[in-house]
Amino acid sequence: MTARSAIFHTAKVSYRVPGPTIKLGAVAYNLQYARPLVETLLEGNKPTDTRSQLIRVGDRELTLTTVLGAHPYDPEQRVCAIGIGDAADRAAVASERAWFNFHASALFGDVLERHTRHTQEVHRRVPGLPIKGAETVGVAYELDYLSTPVDAALERNQPTGDEMYVVTTPEITLMRADIVGRHPLDPSRQIRVGGIADRHYRAVAAAEQAWRNFHTTLLFAATALSAD
């Protein structure tokens, strides 16, 4: 593969999350007892195609891997999940995580149909053109080169609060931990992210990961803009 200078687009990704309708900047999952339910759904809905390409962002060469398939509850709907990494194996890990998270969101949305849940939309800056005829349902990053600047951004921008919500169904109990803090690019704005799990400590860990993911997303977008 030959690396090409990246053209970027903004993907709108929707998640169906438990808890009250409050805008979230990022969502992450950390599952234990509910994980087999998601894995069963994944087993019955494997991707139909995987595409990888080398992309150039500034002076860096990255790999973008796109997993394509059908919506688990609507086989006629084509969907894709995108992973961006420093190398092919890391992009594959990111795309698999994005695919898993989408199925978790779809499963919990279905299980929670009679209970508290809402659809949350987040925007992600993604290299490449949108896949025609496929809705982007997940974007994840595995970028070592951003680790140090992300660590520095997290050190400067500590969360200022947290909240916990519990949603119980006959099938499963889910928890959503929200972290609240200042937007790293505009301290006058507040940002909230959510971690979804089936145990308290896992929800907190997921929220911390979502906080990191949000900062990674912003730094990657800033890199993309400076390279345009």
C-alpha cells in the first residue's frame, strides 16, 4: 500500500446509552458479565468486508482500517466501523473495538427499550471519504504518537465532577458513570463523557477512558487541521 495525503470528513456516530438524556462528548464501555451477550451478538453478525489503507497526516503515516457489515437488528442496513492506528495491527485493534462498541450499544438499546435510555450522537474527524451506502457507527484510535501530548492535556485538564446512574432490567443491570469537566480548548464550556459497564468500578474506569478518548479525538483533529 502507498500512503496518500488524507482528505478528512466529519462522521456522526450515534450510541444508544442508558441513563438520562444529557449530552455526552464520548462514550466508552468496560463490560464483564454483559460481555458474553455482546459476543453472542457479534458471533451472529460478523463483518462482511475489511478494508485498510495507508494515509498521511502531515509527516506521519497512519493506517485506517474499516470494517463493514450489516446492522445486527436490520440486515438491510449497511454499517461500518473505523479504526485509526500507528500501524496496521493497531488500526485493526481500533476497528475491532469500534465494531464491538457498536454492537454493545445496539444490544443495550434493544434490552433497554422499556427502560431509561436515549440516543447520543458524537462527531468524529475521520480521514478518507465516507463509505457510500454505509452508516459510520463507530470510530476508535490507537495512536502512540499522541500518548505524550494526551497525557499532558489530561494533567492540565482534570475532571471537576462525576455522577452515577443505574438502569436495571430483567436481563441485566447497567451503570453509567459520567465525568464532567472543562472543555480543553474552551474553559468556559463544560464537557461530559460517559462510561458504561455492569459494575461500579468498571463504569468509573470506562468514564476515565472516555475522558482520555475525548482528548485524543481533539488532538487528532487539531493535527488533521494543521496538516490540511
